[in-house]
Amino acid sequence: MENKTHHLQKALKPIHLWGIAVGMVISGQYFGWNYGFEQGGTIGLAIASIIVTIFYTTFIFSYSELSTSIPHAGGPSAYARKAMGPYMGFMTGLACLLEFVFAPPAIAVATGAYINFLIPSINAVYATVAVFIFFILINLIGVKGAAVIELIATILALIGLSIYYVAGLPHIKSEAIFNDMSFLNGWTGVFASIPFAIWFFLAIEGGAMAAEEVRNPKKDIPKGFISGILTLAVATVLTLLVTAGLGGGEGKPADYPLPQALASVYGDNHILPITVAIIGLFGLIASLHGIIIGYSRQTFALARAGYLPKFLSNLSRRGVPHWGLIVPGIIGVISAGSASFANALIILSVFGAITMYCLSLLSLFVLRKKEPHMERPFKVSYPVIPGIALLLGVISFFCVLKYSVLTTSLPLFGIEIPLIVVILFVFGVGSIYYFLVGVKNLRPITEEFVSIEDITSSHSDISL
């Protein structure tokens, strides 16, 4: 039986939000970012990571103002709609879906590869698809159970990182960090490394999509977000330092940089590299699971607003947007079934993210001028902090477009399709759908936001 009230349950505390936010990102510590070594060397990637860390820190403080002022499952699409109108709300939501629908299959591919690495008898593609379907099913149990699972996986992944730091720090060699190849291609290498440095933090903002399910969003969202960004900032510094110091910036990058770096010191068969590899699997699972939560809530919110077909906003008896989980999940499973898509899928996700970040920051500036008296339980230092975030966001957007999107193609049915064509197609078709269908079904913006304030906590009163 379906629950057609379209109200999500308020069951989450700050620790759950921290677990979702950090969990969505934690796989970025375990793979992907290290390909930036090829672009800028150890120093170039380090500078890019500093730039990206400053961007995400200022962005999350700015985003906390938006998410506490408008605690809505639509997250960025809701902020942009209130600030810049229905069409920009839809475009921002579409950018967010681009990020959250295509990140899970890319992470699933890496998860399948890790499983195959640890148990070679298991086919990587089968493992990829099975893991993806399994976590779609897990999310159907309800947000409370999903958040607890996310929290456990996140803590395990952080334990794995701690083991890595303790085992690796005593063996760091300065010559591995500072050498002739440590600043490849100068500042061009720094800019080319930025898309990879973004992987350290990609999707942390997804915690806002659980805003309607947080018991006390005005107080708890800033706590969850700010503790999350601090956790990831410290982890980024240590992960980069230890990996580079153990020689991880030399040679061809691998999809498992942390175990590879430890193996260079302790040997391939030592318990430490194997342990970190096993726990790294939990990091990938945490991100996969968390981002599935994110895309389901974004799909739910866009459908509830009238942007997407209404059935996608229906809730199950457990208060879960089950069609919002299943329909995008089918796209993800099909994509995950082809490992050759992984690199392009990650770039699509990064492009969607940075586009959404810039539009969200513009929304903050517009709302400050358009609605100066709107209740803002958490106020960022304006205009300095959001100004820094927007400047660095625009620079990052340029770097992702120039060094990743315009240089990558998507292999589809034997044809190499430039990624820019795919992106223009998605936003073009989305715009056509909006003007032909979506605009006729939009709920009034006052109804959309008033209904959020009317949500009560009577649906759930469970504590961890």
C-alpha cells in the first residue's frame, strides 16, 4: 500500500546527518582523487586540494544557511526555485540529479573491482550490479534504518583511514613529495587537478536532501554539516600527505591507492594493506548507499513540486519514496553494468555537482536581496564567505569543463559521444519536457513551502 500524503518522516538527529553527509563522500578518500598526480604532481594536486577544501568549507557554511531557511527534500532545486523562479529550480534540480544519478554506478563499478580484487573468483561486473541492487533494496526499509546502516559503514571507513594514517605516517619520505615531478605543468597542472580534488568532497551537500527528515532542522543541520566538512578536511590533508609521502604520486595511478601505498612499505601480503583494502570496501559502500538516499529524495522532491511525473513522489508504508529509488536506480544499474562507462560517469557527476553549487550560491545572493526578512536560523558571514565560495566555484566549473568534460567521450553502442553533447542533450530534453509538460503541473510555490512547515514529528519518534 502506498502513502500518498507526500510527507517524509522526521526521524534523524545530527549524528545521522553527519553519517549521511560524510558517508556520501568517504569513498573519495579511497579512490579516484589520486589521478590528479598525473596532472599536477604531488605539489600541484596538493594546491588544487587546498583550493577545493577552501571552496567546500565556504560553500557548506553558505549551504547551511539555505538548508536551514528552507528545510526541503529538494535541496538546491527548492532554493533556486524560491530565489530565481520555477525554471531555474528545475535546471538546478536537473544538475543535482546529474550528480546523484551517475555517481552511484561509478562507485558501484569501483566496489565491484574491490570485491574482485579481494575475491578473484567473483566476476567484477556481477558484483557491481548485485551491490547496486542490494542497496536499492536496503533503502526501501525506511530512512531511519538506512541512516543507521550509513552511520555504521561511515565509522568503519573512518577506522580504515585511521589505520592507514597510523601505519603510513612513520614511513613518509620528503623526497617522495618534493622532487622534479612534484609540480607538473605548473599552474595548468594545478587547474587540471581540481576536478580530481573535488572527488575528496563530492556529494557532501546531499545531506540537505534529508532535511525534511531531520527532527530539528534549524539546529541540527548546521551541526551535521559543519562537523562533516571538518571531518573530511582533516581526512583530505592526511590522506594526501601519507599517500604522497609513501610514493603514491609516482608511476601509474591505481584504483586502490591506499593499499598500494602501504604495500610499497610493508609488502603486498602484509595484513595492513589487506585490512585497509577490506575496510576501503566499506568506504565505497557508504558512499554508494548515501548517494542512493540523495537521488531518491531529489527525485521525490522534483516530482512532488510537479517537475517530474507525480507517481515518483508516492511514498511506501514505511515513508520511503520507493519509485524515486527504483526508477533512477534502473538507469544506474544499466550504467553500472558497463565498466567502460565509469570514468565518463564520474565526470558527468562532477559537472552536475559544480553546476548545482554555483546555482545554489547565486540563490543565496538573490534571496538575501529579494527576501531580507526571511527567517534564517543559521546566517553565514555575508557577503565574504559566499563570495569566496562563488568565486572558487566558478573557477572550478571552468576547470571541470575545460580539462574533463571537453576532453572526454562516452562510449555508447560502439560510438564515442563527446561528453559535452551528452550534457547538452540532458539539459535540452529537460527544458523541452519542462515547457511542454512540467510547467503545467507545478504546484504553487506557497503551497510547496507551507506544506513543509506543517510536517509534524508524529510519523516517527525513534531514537538511536
